[in-house]
Amino acid sequence: MRRDDYSGMDGSGSAHLRLLRAASDLVGGDGELARRLNISAALLGRYASGQDELPRHILLRAVDLILEERDSRFGLLDGTSGERTGAGDSPS
């Protein structure tokens, strides 16, 4: 999907599209994002273009992917159980 496929809409739709774009960028592209969301690339394209409404469960999974990527990049996961460590906690 091309960058301009994430066309802007007003209101929350715009935020949803920006979120999908950010998730795609973080995980390595639209194909990988579709795989991680367990949807087809065609369906991701419809969500990204605003053609279909993004379901809440897909939106929340995309948020989870962004947070997981952020945490893994900044070492916020303990590396063993996938649990987040507190700010002052040291990994076990």
C-alpha cells in the first residue's frame, strides 16, 4: 500500500489512519502489519484508505503492536516473560 493510501479523514478516523501508518512503519511495512493483525493485506488497505471502518479490536491490536515495538526498542520488557518492568525495577 502506498503512503497516500493512508488518506486523511476528519476526527477519530484520522487518528486511526495515523495509528495504522505508525504501526506499519514500526513493524516493517503493510504486509507485516497485516500478518500481525491476522488480516489480509487487502483488508488492511480498505481500513487504511478509509473505505471500511477500522474495528475496535484491530485498532487495539495495532496499539499493542506499537507499544510492544517501543518497549522492545527501549528495553522496557524484561526479556523473559514479556512483562513490562517498572521504572525502578531491574529485570529478573
